[in-house]
Amino acid sequence: MHRRRGPLLFPLLFLLLLSLSALLLLPSHHHHSSSSSLLPFPSSNPNPYANPSNFTFLIKVLAFDRPDSLRRCLRSLFAADYGGDRVGLHLFLDHFHVANPTNESDVVDRRLEAARRVLDLADAFPWPHGPKLLHYRTANAGLQAQWLEAWWPSSDDEFAFVVEDDLELSPLYYRYLKGLILKYYYDKANYSPSVFGASLQRPRFVAGKHGNKLQLDSDIQVFLYQMVGTWGQLLFPKPWKEFRLWYDIHKAKGVKPILQGMVTTGWYKRMGEKIWTPWFIKFVHSRGYFNIYTNFQEERALSISHRDAGVNYGRSVGPDSNLLDESSLNFDLWKLPPLSNLKWFDFCFKEVHPGRIVRSFDELGTVLDSLQKQKTIIIISLYGTEKRIVRNLICHLGKVGMENFVLIVDDPEFIDDLARRGYAVIDANRLIHSIKSHNSVLNLEISGTDLMKEILVKAHLVKNCLESRYNLWLMDGNMIPISAKLPEPSDQLYDFLAARDLGLLFIKSSPTSLKFWIDGLVSMVAAQASKSTIGGNNFMYFVNKALEARGDLRLRRLDEKAIAVKLGVNNMYNTTLNSGKNLIILPQDMQPASVEEELETLGMWLIDADSSCNAVFCHQR
């Protein structure tokens, strides 16, 4: 499961650890960087192809057999303020389904007449704002195909605003969307490749909580939420192309858009391919993408659905919101906050914080503070851990409700992906360079030795956490939590809990533990390293040796058999995972394919073919 470490050069390690002692005596770096240094997506990742001079806006109206609804919708679009811009109007008229024309001739005649009324209305409707296109289908396509076949972007500067025929738009909608595109797509300082578009509908429910009502502070006017909207959805070109190709692959291979824990999965099980949103939601979940939403008070929105009878409603139920227009505009609609000031919410409507990457000492305090929902921080080392194993671990962390963790990662591409999804990440390679720049004693070439880098990074992280008065757990990527609680002592009698063979260590924030870490640990580790035989050692091994050498520390040895069960042992399948164990341990010499197979048998392989979690895990807060 892990990369095997090569032979260790202990004289070099000895010198390294001696230099580390000098590092730990350096003044602490408690300066917390400003929010600009931890932007969700910095300006170094701009949209490389966008050109606002080529901006093109297309309205895609999806209609079927509701002429009165379509008339209301088109009139609202006609009356909007386009500021002299050329805006294309594309109307897609679906055909009715004919089951048996011989036996249903009267029904067919009535449906032909209704279809002709819709066609005549669309054909005759004037559109002075730009080109108009009418697509009248020869057979019933259904709502899913209507959406998916309505648009293939012709460039990275073409945007589609998709409108179903029972919607009504505010006269202000276009001006608002254009400003939003200029701000969050063309402005490099506010662009994010993880934003797939914007919805003008009023956000109403939490998709990951089986339809619970969404609660949002009144002072939040613009925010990001993973849920796609169908009542006035603006689509950005590149994510939509990516989705269409993803959809083609999954549909052709018979993969279903099942995402457990989502209300939309229930919709799909009832309605199947009549609807398209479960497909897009599954895609968004696999990529970690977000949608821009508005939050206007008094249940107002720039796009409202009249919820007329059709695919989604058996009978008409009336408008979902109040339409915002000039007469009801009593706030500054046009002021859009910087992207770095917006709040981001996942499918559970839990706030996430993209972009938390620690590359230097100065950024560490800010990230640690962002985890401060509890007093204890969990540091998980992923050195050498295969990516799919890591993703499965992260799914388990979500399942049991662990949030206060930070990941140590040495793969630059993986770092960006994890941070984009909202996980706090230590960039091990960049932090090494930061450590070297602060320590003139450290003049060693260490780039090729994982153990040396791991010792440096972990030693500094522990010191910083203790100085910031955090308790902390140190664990590796070969551990899967079964419960949300690790065996932290309740009696407060111990400063250290150690499970030597597991590589698990708890350190309580106290003057004793901090003094031990700064004054005694490094020299003891160096001494042990100089005496040790080559091979098979790790950071926890040296720390435990140092702990054993001190008889005055409040150290408690954990009963490893009581807290953990090892994957692959003969009685593994007879072990009840809810029998009081805290962890499952994955043997480091076990191949990833074998790990996946055994976890699958236990029902503990939680990722799908896209290497994303197969469920959304929402917890009461």
C-alpha cells in the first residue's frame, strides 16, 4: 500500500536531526497571514482562454405542451434590460409521445393541435435583441435530453442561460448575470475553475438532508453551493463540456448516477431517465464543483418557477418565490463581493474552505485556526499512500464526522485537488524549503529521503500545535477510523498516549509536553538514530524511543488490540466493526488492489469508479 523506504544513511540522518534541534529553538511563527494568501483559488490559476471581447450570451428555452406558460416566459424575457447587447434566443420544442396512433387517434389529434399552438406561438414571437432559432423535434425527447442536447459551447466565451417554459424572469436578470460573468469568470482575481455557473432561483432546500429547508444568514447575498439549479441556470462553457463527455462515458457503460444520502437519488429511483439533475449532481460531486447562488430577503429571486403541471409536478402549485424587479429593489443588487469573501457550502450545506494549503510557517497558524471547532487537531501523514486509499480514508473521515484534520501530502497535483475540495493540506515539499530557509544549519540535500522530510515536517507541526495550545493526534494514511472518537484520555492525567506498533500518538497541550518536544526530543531521536540498524524505522519509532528514555513523563501505553483491528488477519471477517474498536489498520506491505478487495468485502470501500465517495455524509451540528 505504501512505497517501500530504501536503506537509510544514518550518519546523514544524525546530522539532519541535530540541525532540527536548532530549528526547534527558533522563535515561533505565530503571524497569521491575511486572507489573500489563502484565497480559494489564487490568481496564478486564471482562465487562460477567456476573452471578454468575444462574450456571447444565449438563452435556451425548453418547452413542451404548455402554451400559456411559454407565453408568460417569453414575455418576461422580451421585457428584460439587455443594455443594447445582442442576445440569442434558442427555443427547443419537444414533441409529444405517440404510443399507438391507431387506437388513440382522438388523443393524437388533440395533442397535434396543442403542439401546433405552441409552435405557432414560438414561431411568431418577436425577438429584436438578437438571432432567434427554433428547434421543433420530430419525436418526444424528454426533459433530460432537452437539457443535455440544448447546448454545446462553440467557444470558452459562450454562455448558456437555460430556462424551462414555466419560469418567469425579472427585467433585471440579464444585467445581473452579465455583471456576475464579468466578475467571476473574466476577472482573473475572482476566477475559479471549480465554479460551473450560477442559479437565479431562490435556494430552498438542502439536497444532502433529504429536502430539509435551507437556513442562511440574512447578510449573505451571494454564496456558492454545490447544488445545480433548474429554474434559471447559467452554465459556464468548460465545465458543461466536461460534464457532457463524463455523461457520455458513464451512460455508455451503464453506470447509474446513484449518490447515497441525497434526496435527488430518490427522485432518480422514481423517475429514472425522465430527469437530468441526478447525473449532473453526481458529476459535480466527483469533481468538487460549485454553483453561484443569490439570497435576497422576503423570498425574492430574479427567476421564479410557477411550477405548472408537467414532468416535475402532477398539478400546478403556483410560484415558488416573489419576483424581484425595480419596484421592489431596496438594496444594492449590483455590488458583487470578491470571490475570497464568499462562503462555500457542500451538498449538506456545511461550509467548506477551499484553498487551505500550508506552504510556509506564516500560513500554518491561519489553517490551524480554521480547524478550531475542537481543541484537538488530527495530523494525518500521507507519505507514500496510494491516492485511491487516501480518497477512501477521506470518505471514512466524512462518514464518522471527523473535521479537525490536516493532511500532509507530498504530491503537488494531489495537494491542489484536495485543497480545492476544502481539505486542509500541508504541502510537505514547500514546507521543507521554508524550513531550510529559516535554518542556516540545515545545508543537507534531503529531497530524495522521505523519512528525513517526514521528520522535519512533523516535528515542526507538533511544535507549532503545542505552542498554539492545541492537543493533537499523529496518525498515518494506513488507518481508517471506525468511530469519530479516538481514545483521548478523559482524566487528563497523561500528556502522551502512544501505540508504538500502530504508529499512533496523542500529545496533550501542556508545558511538560512542549518542553519535552523542544528540549529533549530531537537530541534523543538523533541518539537513537545513530544506534539503530538500517531499515524499517519511521518517525513514530524514534518518538517512542525518546518517550521510553524519559521516566518522568506522563505516558500511557494504549492497548493496541483494544483500539484497532488489522486488515487481512484470519478473523477479520468475524470481527464486528462496531465492537468498540477505533481503527482499522491497513498493512503497509499490502498491495492497493488487495486492500480495495478486502475493504469491499467488509463494506468499507466507499469510493466509486470516479474515485469519489459513493455517498454524501451529513451530520447534525
